Amino acid sequence: MSLRLALAVLLACGTAGCVGFLESDAPAPVSYQLRAGGGPALSPTVRTDLSVLRPLARPGLDTDAIAVWLPDRRFDAYAASRWSAPVPDLVQSLLLDDLRAREGFERVLTDRGQFRGRYWLQTEIRDFQAEYAQEGEAPLVRVTLRGEVGRVAERRPLGSVVGRGEERAASNRLRDVTAAFERAYAQAAGTLG
């Protein structure tokens, strides 16, 4: 079949409403978004600008999939569900919102904009998953963030900190699991501020 003939058939089917070959029985994925916790105000206030770099992620976490550790140590993801963005983008957005709300810096900037701060925060996402000890029970959500702060001019870290958060989901339902993610993230991020 020539390319012209194939295009003509596709166009004819499209106008006749016979595009059934594009349909799927798979459920459309549901997207979940987390909200920043906005902990207590930082004290003392640092009169400088901070750039929050896009976090680095361990293998398997640089995706929009909601990661799961299963009892047999399999690394998987919840079906038909995802984060609203890849985990590093989601965490960067949350960190920006948290640090801005806590008012500890003159300005908190993203690394994707035109402006740069005098200092930078580089975060590594070590854990961002729901962990099941047994099938069917509510998972433990674990979030571990390792942050390094440095001065842009020196291109080397000045200090590092590790923030950890663990929260048991109220049930094995995804809305409760994502609520546990939000609380575990807030615990981990609270140490970085």
C-alpha cells in the first residue's frame, strides 16, 4: 500500500467516525499534587538570595510514577496514578514554596529563571516511595532529602544536611497514601530550612 493510499484510508475513516483502533480500555491515569507545608519562619533572616536547583534523584525516582517498594523488594509504581510532574520537579516546586513562605532569605529563586542567587541549594532525593511490609496493609511512606548549600562564586558546598520523614498511611487507599507523602515530605523538608 502506498503512503498516499494509507493516508486516504485514514482520512476517510477519521471523517466517517471509524477510529476505534485508537480507543483503549485502560483507565486514564489520575494525577496527584502535593502542597508545601510552610513550616515556621526561619530565624535569623539571611539577607541574600538563594537559588534552589532541580533536585537529583536516585534511579527509579526521576519519573512521575508514584514509587512503591513491595514486600519481596520489587520496586514498582501504582497503576493508573502519577504525580503531577516528575518527582525532582515536584520536590523543587515544593522547596521553592516552602522556603519562600518561611521568609528566611531575601529572595528564593529557581535555577530555570533569568536570575541567580549568591547561594544555591542542591538536593538529592534519596527516598520518595511507599513501602509495603505485607500486601494489603497500609504502607509506610519514606522521604529522604539530602541538601547541600554552597556559594555560587566558589562552586563548592559549604555544608550539608539530611532531612528524613516517615509517615504511615491511614489506609491502603491512594488518597491516604498521598496524604502520608505530603506529611513525610514536610518532615524531611523542615530539616533543610
